[in-house]
Amino acid sequence: MPVPAALFLAQRASALVLAPLVLIHLGLAIYAIHGGLSAAEILARTQGSLGWSLFYGLFVVAAAVHAPIGLRNVLREWLGWKGVGVNLALAAFGVLLLVLGIRAVSAVTGI
Amino acid sequence: MSDTQDTLQVRVWRGGEDGEFQAFAVPRREHQTVLDVVTYIQRELDPTLAYRFACRVGMCGSCGMTVNGRPRWTCRTHVDTATGGSAVLELEPLRSLPVIRDLAADMTPFFEKWQAAQGRATGTRTRADDTHRIDPASPRRQAADAAIECINCGVCYAACDVVASDPDYLGPAALNRAWTLMNDDREGDRKGVLAAAMAGGGCHSCHSHGSCTEHCPVELNPSAGVAGLKRLSLLAMVGGKV
């Protein structure tokens, strides 16, 4: 599979996953704020929840795939940064998103 | 010559990449095309003006220029259309291509990318074989027919924002040709054509801005062709064929 085409596919596929997750996440955030839930009350609901752990775990993986590919395109087209350098930098950015995201999910769900 | 309604003020790009505009005053004529204006300047005012044309009837695709900021085929563009009724016409060579001199752009990168996109038919039969029967009503043939009348003028290439920012991008015309081959039952190397379209600088670089379709003088829709290639490419990847 040619790399540019594989990245195109990965970005579209991750967008397909992200679209409903983002909508649910935003709805959830608005619901939690309007409901006046405190941080402790939110954590009480998420701690130990396998469901929320899977939901946000999937979110993190999809975002870690999606964002670096888009950023790579922007850097290549606007700054002309091509070759191995940009690929390594964006791979590192993807790993950073993944690590920070999993760390956050783990803290919120305790799993 | 004074600036009256009978006179057109024309600013013409002179020199190479670092040239400058030169002003000419050209008599206004009814139904005058932009190419008529350029020809008048070369014949009557300055014989050293370099430009390119051949058929004058919108078939050869050689007279593309930037007219008042837009890429156009100059032989079929009326001055009124290009100027929007004002008395000033500004002419430059096609963008995103090297300038040879004055209004003549070097089309070499355009045709090199055409080849890089494998924009050429690969036959499967010899003259000893029977004619390949094609059903004109088949959906694939209709898709090919809708895209086949490209005159290689380079207007879409000069209009494309991605071509302007990404020197590797093959451009709308070359990919449109690849799309016609993908829909041509006589094509013997569809796999190769799709591989070329999927490589770096291929169909996945397109941002779907649609400038190619907006500016194509023969009203083709290269943007739809590139989208078709993206679709074929995704299907091939998901189906494990590449």
C-alpha cells in the first residue's frame, strides 16, 4: 500500500471514528456543566468504569492517528518541510498525544 | 492614443520571471477576443512580443494566459468578458509554470506530470485483432466520455491552489486523464494508472477546492475525476488490492 494513500485512508477512517465520539463528548461536557456536577461527582461516575475507559481510550487512539497526519500535510504544504524529518517529528507528536491521552483516561477512570 | 472608449489600455507582462508590465493602447473592436488584442500588439506595436497560439478556435489549447488575474483560453475569451466592461486588460503568462518570455509559459512540467500520472493509453490488442466493442451507454464509458475532451491548455493547472503550493502535485489535467483511463475498457494497465495516481503528489494531495472545474474552458470537471480516483484508491486499499 503506497504511504500517501495509506495515510489518506488512516485519516479518513480515524475521522469516521472521531465524528460521533466528539459529538457525544461535547454533549456530555455541556450536560455535566449544566447539571452542576462537581469534579468529585464526575470522578465518582467514571472511576472503575470500563465503558468510559473504552470510550475515551478509542477517542485518544483515533485522535493520535488523525491529528499528526493533518498536521504533516499542513507542514509539508505551507512550510515545505518534507522528507524523513517531518515524518519523525509527527510520529513523535502522535506518540505524545497517545501517551498523554492514555495517562488522562487512566487518571479519570482509574483503569 | 488617448484613453477613450475606442481604446483599450493593455498591460502586458514582458521578460522572464523577474520581468515587468509594459503598457500598450489597442483600438477597441466589436467581438474582439483577448488573442486578437495580443496579435494586434505583436503585428502593429511591438514585433518582439512572445506568445503562443495555433488554431484560434479553442481546439489546440496553446493560447492559455492569465487575463486580469484569471487563467483563460485567450482565443475564445472576449475582451468584454475578461475586463468586465472596464477599459483595462492585464495579461501575464500562465501561473505555476516557468516563464520563457513575455506571455509564453514553459509547459514542460505540465506534460512531465502528465507522463508521471501515466496519462497514456496502454493497448491490449494488435492490428490483427478485432475492434474492441464498447457500449456507449455503459456507466464507465459515460464517465470517461464526460472527461475525455481535455485540450491540454493548462488553465486548470494554473488555476489550482495545490499546484501553486506543492511542486510535487501532478495537477488536475494529468489526474483527469488518469480518471478517463480508469474508465476505459480498452486500457491494459489500470493497475499501473491507479498506482501512479495514488503515489506521492497524486490524487490524495487534492484539496477539492474545485478551481480546476471553475476555470476549465471546455467545462470539464477534473475535480470530480480526482474524487473518483480517491474513491477507487480507497476501494482498492480496503479490498486489499494494493
